[in-house]
Amino acid sequence: MEERVWVERAQQGDQAAFAHLVAVYQGPVYNLAYRMLGSAQDAEDAAQETFLRAYVQFDTYQPERRFASWLLSIAAHYCIDQLRRRRFTWLPLDDLPFLDWIGSGEAEPEGAALQREERDQVRQLLDYLPPNYRLVIVLRYWYDLSCQEIADVAGLTESAVKTRLYRAREMLAQGLTAPATTALPARPGEAMEEARSVLSNC
């Protein structure tokens, strides 16, 4: 049965159809929440809250919109709200695939060690991205969403998504090209102030 049919049935109050959608999307919703919140327990709570809100707000869903985008937008906004309450949090993205815009082509044998080092550095630097920048990076490189799809999930314009992706990549690139002796930004200092400023504009 096509997803559209499951969605239509769920929207009409079919609990079995809604349970099917939960089974299909509980993985993607949990993963997004975990990468935003950095805690398995918080991610489980966020996933439960997301599906509860989806069930209650199902009458607001418009069929012309992708159901996955609508559902992930609920999860994303819930996570951003949680981060606003915390003011800011640092979390790892250890499982994030290597970003395809770093480097190009096959690595030469002598360059393999350098590439591995860069991968580790990218993961470390991701800890310093403000949450809403982290969101667009996760949606782009983990979920492989287009800029338009990210805009739909995040409630942004496509141009705003492109700007955030550009700035996030720029931050990561600056960290990758910095001398090895250069310290990462202090978490309580400038990075914290920038994060708070960005969060206030989410």
C-alpha cells in the first residue's frame, strides 16, 4: 500500500494506519532528535512528543507536502525549543558520514592518513556549530535532503538554508585549515555568545 493511503487513513482516525507510520518513521525521527540533543533518553522523549503532536495536529497536514518533511519539521522544532530552554548544548555527531564536500576524488595512498585525520577533525568541529546550523548540516548530509526539502522541514526560505549551509561549511573549513596548534574556540566565550545570538533568530 502506498504511503499516501496510510497517511489518508491515519488522518481519518485509523489508529492502525497511524501505528504503521510510527513504525516507518520512528528511526528517522529518533536519529534526528539524537543528533540535535545528544542524549538517548532525550531523543526517545522527543520522538514520543513528535508523534503525539503529529497525531493531535494531523488535521493541519496538507497532502501536497511530503509527509516525511512535515513530521521531521515537528521533531526539528521540538528539538530547537529544547535547546532554547537549555540556552545551548554541545553534542557529538560521531556517526555522521564524512561530508562529501571535503576533499575530492580518491585519496592517494600517502594521503589516506591525512584524510582520516581530517574526518576526525570534522567530527570534533561539528560540536561547535550552533544548533540551527547543525540542523541543516544533519538534514543535508545525513538525510540527503535538498535545500528546498530542508527549507520545508526547518521553516526557512531556500535562500536562508543555502546561507546557513554556506556559513556552517565555512566554519568547518576554517577549523580544518587552521594550524594544528590553534585551539578550538572556548565553549564559554565567543562561540557561546554567537550560538545564543543565532538561537534567538531561529
